[in-house]
Amino acid sequence: MAYQYKIMDQIGVLSGNDEGKFTTEVNLISHNNSMPKIDIRHWDHRGDIPKMLKGIALTVEEANILFDLLNAHNFLDICSNSRRA
């Protein structure tokens, strides 16, 4: 069986290059007709059909845990302070 995916919802673009040929996106994706997951991934838009590159897929529960962990460690403050050093 060939690998299949369906983008259920395009949540947003985190970053991209100036030409928009490569992006890092957050989407809700169903992989092989399974329950959709929050997918954070690099995409290659150089062809007619965007190509999936490396990324991570999280269940809603995993995404909530990640959110809580980052908040508990004052992640935004830590990142801001490390840029000043």
C-alpha cells in the first residue's frame, strides 16, 4: 500500500525562504486514513505538488503536553535571554 496523507486543516506557516519554495508549516494531517494529527513539517514547494520533508506528527494530547512543558519552563523567556548573550 502506498503512503497517503490528507491535509485536513492548514493551521499556519512558521517560516519560509524568500522565494516561498521551502516552508515550515503546522497542519492537521491524516496519515494513511488514520486519526488526524498536528503535523509540524518542512515542505518543498518547487514542483506542481508540494513534497513532504522531515517533520513531526503529534496527537492533540501530545501537543497539549508540549505546550504545557514549554510554558512551565518559561521557554519564551529562556529563548529571549539566550539571544542576548
